Amino acid sequence: MPSSTPAYRTRAERFDDLVLDAVERVERRWARQLEGSEFGVEDVPPSNPAPWEHGGVPLGRYFPADAGQPARVVVYRRPVEQRASDDLDLADLVREVVVEQVAHMLGRSPEEIDPELGDL
């Protein structure tokens, strides 16, 4: 594919873009509270679940700041892609995962983080 066509980007690169869009949306409202936090994408979660995770594969995780590492939110690409029915659903699901993890990070409800989340 020529580099000027949308199909040139890999599925992983397009997923990264969706996460970046969702993070930018949240940061517009919560920039000060998220300062120094990191956001990332991994293909799949590690095989060892967090103590609070019961059943199912997580779509994302929040890792509190620890041992000099900043707070991090990670979105797991493959589990999210498998749950989405189409590209629009994928974008909505990525947004939901990012908002839920940021809500967990900030100790707030997802609706406080993104009041339009219920409209999805």
C-alpha cells in the first residue's frame, strides 16, 4: 500500500491512534490531575492477574506510581479488538476503557471523568 492511503497504517498503529484520541479527550478536562501520568498500549495483559481481577481478560489496567515509576494506564489491544463488533464500536470501547482506568486512578466515577460517556 502507498504510504498516502489509510490502509498503510497497521491495525496496531490505528489502535494506538484511538488510545491517543481518548487520552487527549480526557486530558482536556483533567490535565492537571494527570500530569506526569503515562498511557500505553500492550497487545495482551500479562498472565498473572491483579489480586482484584476475577474472571475474564482485562481490557486495561491502572498501575499506581511506585518505586520512582509514574502512574500508568495500559490498554490491552487484542482483548479490546476481540470485543468490538466494528470500527465505531472499537473507538467507543477504547474510550470507555481509558475513562474507566482514569476514573480508577483519580478515585472518581467514569461519568465524572467523561460526562458524555453514557451517550455512547
